[in-house]
Amino acid sequence: MGIWQQDTDLARINGWAANTMLETLGIRYTGIGEDWLRGTMPVDARTRQPYGLLHGGASVALAETLGSSAAMLTLDPAKFGVVGLEINANHVRGVREGTVTGTAKALHIGRSTQVWEIRIEDERQRLVCVSRITMAVVPVEVVTK
């Protein structure tokens, strides 16, 4: 089970995408380990900028999706939720087609904050983007009302 406090069934987690930006961008959760969460996103008309490259904002959307979902999985959802405080991204390689894969790993899991690093790679495992997200851990009623 590792760091996870919830059921980590990928079908259940992918169900969270219904009627959200994740569904629109084609983001899918594809793997989970003891301390990491992985997902993919296609590089296509939905995720490219006008020059034909993967849009930096799409990379950030994938990073935030993976980091915030991973953070949520470390908590009891009846008691806590998470909201983003800050995200940054360094875009190091352009991608024109195919699929990118992001992997989120925790740098810090505290009572009130979490920090996650998300590495996004192309199909040849070359680094495309590295991102870091800081999440606030809040009472569940803050995110559900």
C-alpha cells in the first residue's frame, strides 16, 4: 500500500475524469506504485500550441492532475481534501506528436502541506517537463461546499 490511504484501483481513479478537463485533454492514469502515480496525455490537436508543439499549459495540466490526485490518495477522503497552492514547470524539450507520460512522486507529505515533483517524458523517455506542485491539506468541507 505504501503511502496511499485510499483504494488505488486505476479504473476507479480514471473514473474521476468523467466530465472534466482530464477527459477533454485525454489524460489517463496508467500506473501506481508504492510512492508514485503515473499518467499519460496525447500530443494532438487538443494539446498543441499554434507552432505544433505540446502546449506548456497542457503539460502543467497533466502535472497538476497527477500531483493533486496523488496527494488526495494519501488522505482519508471523509476527512481531508487538497487544493493547489503553487505550481511551477520547466519545459525542457518540445514534442510534436505521440504521447507524454508523467510520474508524480512525493517530496514532502505533511499534515498541512504536500509537495510533489512531476517528471513528464516523451515516448523515448526523454525529459520534456519537470514540475513541482505544493498542495494544501484542508478539511473536506472546504473542497466539497
